Amino acid sequence: MANLIESYEIQMVEPGCSVGTGRWGALVTLPNDISAVFPYLNAVLPKASYDHENKTIIWTEPQQAYALRPCEIRIARVSDPEQARAAASELAARINKIWQDRESITPSTKQKRPPPVMEIYKLLPRTNCRQCGYATCMAYAAALSQGATTLEQCAPLLPADKDRLQKLITSV
Ligand code: SF4
């Protein structure tokens, strides 16, 4: 059976919300539309944020975070081109395997949207201290909403607010 992802190009990018913080990401450009696999990814990734109408799926893992559009993959938390190439290759292999196994997977178009950035922001210390690696609390809130970072990165976060944020993040 043919692979869904046969080729791609990779660029290192510095996310706008993290300029100057030393955080990098990889932008993977695809020559073909891979959105047909998104409902299958949504089925096997219970914590992914999926928007079927707009064809986007986002999820986070301990090492990297991923955001997919029809002809584009963004991989957060890569430190150099070698790591970007390895992460892209590993993800392409995983997507191709899911695509090849799709007859045994029940696709899901259930909408799972990320928690609102402003709701997250309101519970943060809002001091812009940068200890989390992001330039502002708002940038960190946006990253949290997309699953690209964890609550543990905000050292000044009060335990009660951390509990509230945990509930907010896992309620989607
Ligand atoms: S560590 Fe917390 S308080 Fe400091 S900038 Fe990041 S989110 Fe804001």
C-alpha cells in the first residue's frame, strides 16, 4: 500500500512567541494534502486537539509537540536541524503506518478544541519573568493551549492555580 507521506522539506523556524528564548521548531512542508489521515490520528491520539472543519490537529508528547495542517507539519521543541530531521522522519513513519492500518481503525471526527488562551492567561502569575522559556505569560498561555509546553515550566505558578489550570487543560 502506498505511503501517504513520501517526501517533504524541512526548515528550522523560531516561533514568533519565543524569539530570543533559544526555542526552535521545525516547519515540514508537504507536496500533498495529508488531511485524510487526521480522523485516524484523532482516533488513536485521545489527547489531540482536532478541528475537523478547519483540518487541523495538534498534540503534545514528552519530547515534542505537533501541529498538522493539510500540507504542513510544525514540530515544536527541536534544538537543531539533526533533531528536526529525526523528529520529522519518525512522525512521517508513524503517520504512514496509521494510514496503512486505517481499515482497522475507526476514524473519529469528534471536535476537540484547545482551551481558550485568555482563560489560561488569567490563572498565570502574569509577571513575564521568562522562567518558562517564553518571552511573555501570554506566549506561554498560547503554548499551553496548544499542548506545546507543560505546567511544570512555570515555576512561580501557585499550587491552587496549577490545579485549576490542570482541570482547564484536561477538560477539552
Ligand atoms: S514562568 Fe510563569 S510567570 Fe514567568 S513568564 Fe512564564 S508563564 Fe509567566
